[in-house]
Amino acid sequence: MDSNTTAHMATNHLFTTISKYIRLIITITKYSYMAALEYRFQFVVRIFRHITEALIAILIINTFFYSTNTIGNWDPNSMLLVYGVFGLAVATTFFFLADTPFSLPDKIRSGDYDFILTKPIDTHFYTFGHRIHTENVWRLIIKSAIIFYASVQLHLSPSIFHLTLFVFTFFSSLIIYRSIVTTIATLSFWTLSKELSELTFSVLETTKYPLDIFSKNITLLFTFIPLIFISTIPAKALLGQATFLSYLSFPVALLSLYVSRQFFHFAIKSYSSASS
Amino acid sequence: MKPLRLILHWANIHWQLFSEYRLGAFAWIINGLVGPLLMMTIWLVVAQHSSLAYNRSQIITYYILTIFVSRLTQAWSTSHVGRSIRDGRFSRTIIQPYHYLVEELGTTLGLKAIRFFTLIPIAVILYCLFHHDFSITFSTSKLCLFILALLLGFAINFYYRNTLAMLVFWLEEYYSLDALSSLASQAFSGNLIPLALAPPLFVSVMKYTPFRFFVSFPIEVVINQTITLQAFQGFSVGIIYLVVFLCVHQVLYHHGLKHYGAYGN
């Protein structure tokens, strides 16, 4: 078989795999949406909850600036922009992740995880992707509206370069956020504890504020634990402030994804089923 | 005496259950520190750029007290009772020869006892880190009022959460109720924004919601230099809320039981 044929076959295989996963995501989304509409009251209350959450965050940010015009290099609207970017990252991640990090310990304990392992699909993908929370679309809309409002207040008109940089850094932030969450959730194979995932989300909530308002040591810590890439760096790109860290975000994202997947495959090797 | 023995019995069961999963318990306790320490750090940064009603020492004192007060007044009945109504386990509770609140109080006190003991090493660590900035002057009367405020805050929270749980009889949904009430509680309890640092409109809303008694009111009793008329007014409002929630809960429980479908388990 010559190299052209091999390359052609490899490309075909890649496209087939990608289209298979896209069809699977569409199917899961469709059935998740139908399941969400079964409980209409819950569906409506969740939308109301997302709106309330956003209003409370705006209230808190305005309270910080009640006695001052700036905190560090940030004014109220730019801090609101950071919050909007954080919210958009969380909403997008949770759209595809749903509550899988929290339900994983129970599945492992009860033995139901075997049914995920036996599927003819990538285990890491299916473990954290077999459910979709479609109501996060409303969160996406609300947080996009916040970003739009903050941009208008700031009279932002980013160049093509900064817009492209924002897209890349935002995409990187999604990968980093998901990788951190799935890495900690993977510890469930040993700990059987969902509280660690809850603790992770609490720590990740710090990124709803710009992390460079803190002392240099804390900012450095949040760079090595790559939290600064989740919202502060993408927001800075949108504000036209490209830094060295902006260009570093994509390599950090790839590294975090690699570590997350390798750790997961290591954890699977130590899994022993609980079912009979 | 019998209700007390029952409460201690359920508290003991949940103490042992919780002790089985020590790592989860440890993560849970650390989780309770993250929010207050983050808000404390941010307010300290804000204080560097403006003059606030609280100085650095008062901000640190406030948020360290928040960690303890929020844990001591916390209740989880909306999710506990709501979930048991939703999946039918409530049927087992209502056939017992005592009110379901006896079991729920025992459960809550058991979880609270664990938190209380795990707060001790945290208190030692925080004292070592912040003892230069921690400023409280305790008198006997202030200490008594603080304990009363804590008990009042816990009682209001307990009946408030149980009243919400009763809505599950009709709504068949507890998770979103719990999440919504937690959001409101976070915003208006003083967990995130101290009353003294809040804008006037926010203060006027916060002063008359029940959430203030979960965190802010007990801390105000301690931090204020003198016991003022405002403290006694606060206690009066708190007692009114307690009576209201008690009455509403009883009505909802009575009507909810008639409506209860006893989902299969």
C-alpha cells in the first residue's frame, strides 16, 4: 500500500470518527432536551435561577465599586466583562458536561459504570459526555448579553486580531476548565467522593473576578494552576490587551487536556467493578 | 424526654454515617472556607483603593466569623426532606410515632456536631494566621446575646428550609427550590456583602429579610461596640419570622400530607 493510499485512508477514518461523535452529541442533546421538558416546572425555575444568579453577581460587582472607581486596573464594566466571560465558559462547559462529575462516584459505587465502559466509544468522552444539560442555553444567552452590555458600556471595538485572539483564548479556557473538572472528578475512582468536585467548582468560582487584582504571589499561583486563563486572559484579549499569557493559553490548554486524559486512563486501570 | 432521646439517636446515626466518608467530609469543610476567604481577600483589595465603613481588622474579623456562624446556623432540610418526599421515603417517616421534624432535627444536629468539631482545628489555623487583625471584645452580656442570635438564626433557617420542603408535595421538585433559596440566602444573609458595606437600597432589603439572621445578625451583635436598640429590634423581627415560618409550615404540612402521593420505592 503506498503512502498516498495510507494518508487517504487515515483522513477518511478521521472524518468518519469525527462525524460519529458529532452525530452522538446531537442525539444525546435531543434526548436530554426531551428529558428536561418532562419536568416543566424545573425547566422554568432553572431559567429563573440563571437570571437571579446573574443579577446577584452584577449587584455584588456594583457593591465593590460603590466607594471607588477602580480596583487595580479594572473598572465596573471591565470587571463585569470578566464575569460575563467566566459565565460563558461555565455555561458552555456545563452544557456538554452536565452533572457527570457529581454522578460518577455513585455510578462507580453501584457498578453502573460498567455500562459506560462497555460502550464502543472513547471512555473519557462518554464518561463525561453521556448527558447534556440543554437548559444551559439560557445561561449562555444571559452571559452573552452581559458581555455585550459591558462591551457597549466600554465602547469596545476590538480589531480583527484581538477578536481572533479572544476566540482562541476563550476556546482554550473551555478546554482548561473542563480538564481541571474532569481530572478532579477522576479521583472518584479512588475516593468515591463527589465533595471533591464540589470543592473544585468553589475554587474555580474565584475566576469570576480578574485574578490580577490580588497580590503578585496569588496571581503567580493562579498562573501555575492555570485559573488565570479561564476568564482574565480572554477578557483582556477582548479589551485589546494582548499579553505573553494570551499566546501561552492554547499550549496550556493542550497540556491540561493531555494530562486529564492520561490521568483518566491511569484511573481506569485501577477500576474494579462493583456489580455482580 | 422521649423526643430528646430520638433527636440524639438520629444525630448519632448521621454522625457515624458522615464519619465513614472522611475525605468527602474534609473536602466539604474546606469548601465552606473558600467563599468567605475569597470575599475577604477582595474586600481587602477594595479597602486599599477606597475608605470603607470597615477597616482591615473589621473585614478580617467579619469574614472569619462568617465561616463559623454560617456553619452553626446552617440547615439542609429542603434537600433532605424534599428528596425523601420526591422518592417516597417520606412514607417511612410519617408512619413513625413522632413528628418528622424530630428525625430531621436529629439529622441536622448530627451533621452540625461534626462541623463543630472540625471547625476547631480551622479556628486554630485561622487564629495563627490572623490573630494580629482579629478584633473582638466579648462581655458576658454580648456573649449571651451572640448565642441567642445563633440559636434564633438556626431556628429560623430550620423552619424556613422545612417550609420550602413542604412545597415539594405539590411541585414534585426540590433541587431548583433549594438552589434558588440558597442563591437568595447567599446574597442577603451577609455571607458575601456585610451589611455595613452594602449600598443603602440593599441594606433596606436585607434588614427585613429572614436571611439576615443566618449570618449577618449574629455577627453584628458581636462586632458592634455596644448593645444597641437595633439589636433588640433585630431580635423582635427574627422572632416574628420564626413564628410566621412555624405557622406556615404546619399549614403546608397538614395540607401536603393529604396531597402526598407516596411515590413508589
